[in-house]
Amino acid sequence: MLNKVMLSTESRMRGDMQVRFGGRYGKTYCRKAVRRSVPSLRAGKGGNIIALAQELYASDSLPYLLERIKEQAQNVRPASFSFGKQPLSKPSFRQLEVVPLSSPALYAYLRQRGINTELAKRECREVRYLTGETPYYAIGFPNRSGGYEIRNKHFKGCIAPKDITHIRQSEPKEACYIFEGFMDYLSFLTLRLERCPDRPELDGQDYIVLNSTSNLSKAIRPLGGYGCIHCFLDNDKAGMEAVQELREEYGLRVRDASHIYGGYNDLNDCLRSKQNGQAEHQQQRPEPEKGQRQAEQLKKKNKGIRM
């Protein structure tokens, strides 16, 4: 029965689901966008129908998996998505397409989060799909197994398989910066670019995005080759426990960078607060007195405008 389900689902996925993968990090995902089938349900592992469901739905929750198996028993669908707390009866998503990020609505969402949209366009993709007959789209961030973390203003979720994202530079690096989610990763790149626009050195280190602290165990082995591991994880219990686990494994090689955004839950909260504070400061700046304005105008006329 399991083999029949796997073969049936695999053939339908290969026939109906086509996606475009692309990116600038050749060792992590394809440098040049090509047309490729959605990954097969075959994971190279033995097991029963529960093991298959774990791979398919990217979850270890037995009640959840049993409910999904029951729901799909009479009609195996070609794709499976995880959307957090959405109802179990939510229909499968169809006609998945991954294209360059271009939606004005998604750009507006990124700006709302304080993210540099040019950086986001380089690092992310736009995921389009149908739910029923209704088209939807979201920001997609690729992981090393061909899955995607997806976000828009109204929801966040993932396209299985769920995994970490390991971004390697063209040459081996001594340091690796680790983030919990891709919004924090993009926030770091944005802050670095703002502070050092001429030489941000974004490629001075490798990066790992966990895409959930539950994926920490998957990052242990890749982190073993680095002499220095900088942790930019959330300022909460899960983040602190993750740092402690890494220290138990790699000792003094692990450095907790969360103090940089102390007082905030994560790096993106810090970025948004910083940008909102600057906007408020500019709005509240008092209008100079008439005499002061005249003096400034005279100074500009004599010496030119300094940026």
C-alpha cells in the first residue's frame, strides 16, 4: 500500500508540479534558474506510512499526521503545505510556481518590516499557487532540501521539506552567522548595508538560517567546520536554549550576539524600532528660527552644501 501511494503521488507530482529554482549561492541552491520538477516524495529512507507522512507534512505530531492521512486516504493530492494553525480541512495548493520577486504588495510588506527590497530580491523568490481557484502569492526563502519558508502580510508557513538554509560563499570562511528566521537574516543584511554602504562585506562570512529552532540539530554538523559561530537568535527561552546547546557542542567557538539587540525580541524588531525612531525624530525636529535659517542659507551660499 505504501509503495502504491508513493508511486502514485510521485508520478502526479512529476507530471503536474513544475517549479523554478534559482539563487546566487551555487553551493546552496542553483546559481542559474532552471526548470525542475518538485522534489519526489521519496526521501531515500525506509519506513511505514507514518514515516512518509512525516516527510510529506514536515511534522512529528502523531495526531496531526493521523488526521492528514485519514483526510488524504481516498484522494492523494500532488502537493502538501504547512500553514501553522490554519484548519486541517484547508485544501491542497496547486500549480506551484516560483519566480523572481516582483509583487508590489510583497515589496510593501518587506518595507513595512524594514527590509531592503533589493537585498530581499536577491535572496528570496516569489511563490505563486492556487487554493481552489483563487490565486495567492508569498515571499519564498529556499532551504537546502528544496523546500521554502513562505511569508506574506497575512500568514507564514512552509513548503515541505522543512530544513535549514546554509548559505556558503565562493571561498571557505572561518565564521558562520546563525539566525532563527529569514526575516532576521534579511534584517542583518539591511543593517550592515545601512551602516557600511560602501563596504558592507556581506560575503565575509557564511550564514545558516534555522527556519525554526526545532531544526537546530540539523545545523550541528555543518557548523563543525567553523572556527567562530555568531548566534543572532531570538531573545526568548528557545533562543537561549539553542545557544546553550551549541555551546555544549562547540564551546568557546560560539558567541551570543543577542546583546546587540537587547530589549527586543529579535533582530527584525530592533530594525523596525530603529527606523521608526528615526522617522519620528525627523518629524519632531523643530523648525529653525528665522535668523538661524538666514545664517544657514548664507553659510551654504559661501561654502556649498555638505552631505
